Amino acid sequence: MNKKLAAALSSGAVLVLALTGCSDDGDDGKKVDDWAGKFCGQAQPQLQKIADANAAIKQQTDDNSKPAEVQKTDSAAFQQMSDAYKALGAAVQDAGAPPVDSGEKTQKEAVAELNASSVAYANLKKKVDALDATDQAKFAQGLKGVAIELGKIGDNSDAALKKLEAGEVGKAMGKQPGCQKKTPSLPPENSAPAASQKPSAPAKPATKPSDGASAKETE
């Protein structure tokens, strides 16, 4: 069942998590580079948190995972993602409008999208917390609903962020280590999720960010 949750996570590509380093094409956009450096410096730890949270959820893909363990892991991961998106919104706000055409509009829309994602993940945490972990069948059914909601977050949150990472701003961000794709910091397979505080395991960017939380899958 958690596989659907993880799949939904991987479909919600987030902002710069999709970026890899771009080559320098010799543009004289120092102001753009400076903006990207300021934003990406603040964004780096938040993008890492999102990658680690996704990893923790994906780790709980074993059909034998206990509902209570899945609930604890997913709840902690959604809270971490909510906090990270809120901080990313603050980073865009603090960096100011990108020095490009319609920069203020792009900044405003990006901040709104990031804050909306923060609220959405906080709401998912509440839904997971409210599930009955004592009944595996009901819990699995409830997770299906969470996966659907998660998919909607990914479907609805990309437009303004895509604008932020477009054109010269996107190229400048791609050259910044802080805005490049993050590798989960959790230890390799077969270790328990960080959220459950057992030995650890890998993660995947919230932007893309494939499988997630637990109970038996009912096709």
C-alpha cells in the first residue's frame, strides 16, 4: 500500500530538485547569479530535508511493515516536508525578486506555491495521524486516500515553480551546488526510517521528491 504513496511522492516534482548543473554559456548575468547564490544557499538544507523525508517514506514499502510504524514514519516525514516548503518560501521571499522580466510576479507566485505546499503537507500529516493503525485493512484504505491527496499536491504545485527555474534564472540556479539534486542522507537499504529512529535507509527527492507507506496492498 505504501507503494502507491511513494509513487505519488515521486510524481510531485519540486522546484530546483529537478535541476542538475547547467553549463555556463558566458552570459553577463552577474545579478542573476548573485540572486541564485543567495536563494540556493538558504534552500540547500531544506531540499535535503525533503529528499530525506521522501526516503523515509519509501523505506516503509515492505508489506510486513506494521501500520503503527508506517503511521509514525509518514507523519514525521510530512511534518518535515511541510517545514521545509515553508522555509523555501521564506528563502524565495528573502532573496527578493529575480532580476529578470516579471521577476516580482514570479517571486510572488513561487512563494505562494511553496507556502501552499507547506500547508498541504501539514494537512496530510493530520490525515495520517487520524488513521486507525489498529486495523490493518482500514489503515491500508486510509493510506490510499492519502496517496490520492499527495498526487494532487504534485499536480497542482508546479506551475509557478517552473517559471522560477526557467530561463537565465534556472541556468544560474543549476550552477549552484545548493540547488542541485539532493541524495538522501539516510543510510542504505534494509535500515529503518529516520523518522522511526531505528538504523536508517535511503530517500528520494520530493519532487519526484515511487512507492511509499505500508499495510497490505489491495489491488
